[in-house]
Amino acid sequence: MGCDLLTSENVHRIRMDGREIILLGTAHVSRKSAEEVKTLIEEEKPDTVCVELCQARYENVTNPDRWKNTDIVKVIKEGKALILLINLILSSYQRKLGKQFGLQPGQEMLQGIESARETGATLCLVDRDIQVTMMRLWRGIGLWGKMKLFFQLIMSIFIDEDISEEELEKLKTQDMLSAALEELSVSFPEFKSAIIDERDRYLAQKIKTAPGDKVLAVLGAGHVPGIIQVINEDHDLKQLSAVPPPSKTAKIIGWSIPVLILAIIALTLSVDKSVGVNQMVSWILWNGSLSALGAILALAHPLSIITAFAVAPISSLTPVLAAGWFAGLTEAMVRKPSVKDFEDLHDDLQSFKGFWRNKVTHILLVVALANLGSSIGTFVGGADVITKFISTFFG
């Protein structure tokens, strides 16, 4: 496959088998980027305009009111509460920058959609489904990675740091982006793989197979270098779109821990009943108390706190249940979100008070913090059970 590359600032032109592919690198909340999209499409009149959106994100930017239809109970039951919370946090950060510059986040993508319609070009959504990306990311990092990512995202909401539009434009240079991604990959190599590298391959495959002799792609600048590097290769979209199941090792460990805890308690009971009872009490108190503490930190309803305490010692003995799910479902029933809560989501995410006050994010926090407390309780309670066992048999 023949390929020639012609580059000019944010516009990168690739000649491939008699076709022209134009990659326009943009900043997602830059006024200049939106203007560049409009100008370039009008000048080039491409057969196809590709935008860095999946169907879900397309519906989000074209229909902001779709949040009103979110079924929070269904989200919790499907185990997607944390994924939704992370998406909301990332969205709020872009919205914060957009508000600073008087722009709607994703304005350059909206401009690409509008300009495609005005020029009669075919519109192609070329990004991987956001839920697939987040699930692949989530499955790729361990418990400590999940905790670290969650708290970094939470803290990002409350850091009030303005960025100049000149600084924003600088982020579109390849060297700056490469440096930023390199720094990110040090802390989260799995994060870069799922968010950047895999999507580079997915985007490249979708763009080069888009119809027409001239294809113009509107992309976040961070993806352009990677796409240029891999566009001559063939990529399996089915494989890149698959959500990997939990690893066999994770399943074995997930079931081994509760089996081990139960076996240790049973063995201790057979030798010293009072110590065995103490082990059970310790397991219940550590799991229940720390899960309940997490719910308290989320300012949960008393019924939700009680639910977290009651369920955690049981759910910790099986990897298919989580105390936070039950606490969150209880919270959703006693403090059901209204349409207004969904309408106010983005504004409420801009402040600490709003984050805890909004019933949608409040429920998600109850799920996350009750689960976190239960996880810590499992390790602490398990360690106490093992310590009592060793003391009884070898002390």
C-alpha cells in the first residue's frame, strides 16, 4: 500500500493508493480548533468527514438532554457505576475548560458534523465505543490502580487552575503531547494503552476504510502522531472492540481468598470455639464497619449505611457481589434522582458541594466508597483472621 505524508502545522495529509486522507489535529475546547474545522472542510470539500466520536458520544454532543433518560438503578445492577462516575468526571473537566473559553466541549466535533452536512459530505463516526474503552481500561488495572485513578480524578474536579488559550494551543504540538503522554504512561501504562494506543489503531483502520477519494478526519491532536505511525497496518476492529473477561488468575484469587478465610475459621472452630467465634466477629466488624464508613463519607442515607454494614461481610466472600452495589441501590430507592438532578449534573460537578449534593453523583459515590471500604475491610479482617489462626496453632 503506497503512502506519502505531507504535513503543515495541525493538518497532516496522507496519500494512499490514489486517495487523500487529511488529518486535522484539534484541541477539544479550543475556539481556534472549531474555526479550523469549518475552514478546512469548506476549502477541501472532502467526500467524507470522519469525527472522533462513537455513537454514544455523538448522541451526547448532539443531544445533551439524553442524561434525563439514564436509569441509575440499571447502571448499578450492571456494575457500571464507577465507569459512569469516571465518564462524568472526565466530561466535567472538559466542560470546565469550555466554560473558561466560552465554548461548548466538543465544539470542533459539532462543527465537523455541521460542516459535513452543509457540504454534502458523508459523515463517519470513527471512534471506539466509550464504554468499551473504559471497560478495557478498568479490566487492565488492579485494585491499587483503580483506587489511584479514582482519587486522582476526584481531585481534578476541585483544582481551580486556569489555562490560557495560548497554552491550550501549545498542547497541539507533537513534542508537548508526546512528553505529556510519556509522563502519563509512567504512572498509568495501562491507561495510555487503552485510551491512546488502542484507539489510535482503531481510528486509523476506520479512517482509511472510510468511503470516498478524499477523507478528512477531525481528531484530538494527541491521536494524530499515533495514527500516522500505524495507518499503513491492518488492525482487527473486532479484537479492539472486545471487552476482555477477568483473567483466570484474578478469578482464582477472587475465589481462593474467601475459601481460605472460611477454611481457616472452620479449622479454628474445631480446635478452639471461642477463638473461631472471635475470628467471625472480627471479619464481620472489619468488613461491615469500613464499608459503612465509606458510605458515611459519601453522606449516605442511614438505611444505605446499614445496608453496607450488613452486606459487606457476605459480599466479601464472593467476587461476584459488592457491598457498594447494594448500598447504592438502597440510596437510589430512598433518594431517587429527579430529572433536574440529571439536568444539573455538569454544573454540580464543578464544585465540591455540588458533587456531593447531586443525587446522581451522590449515589455513584456511595457505591464507590462503600466498595472501597469493603475492599480494605477484606484485607484487614482477613489479616486478623489469619493472625488469630497462627496464634492458636503455632503460638
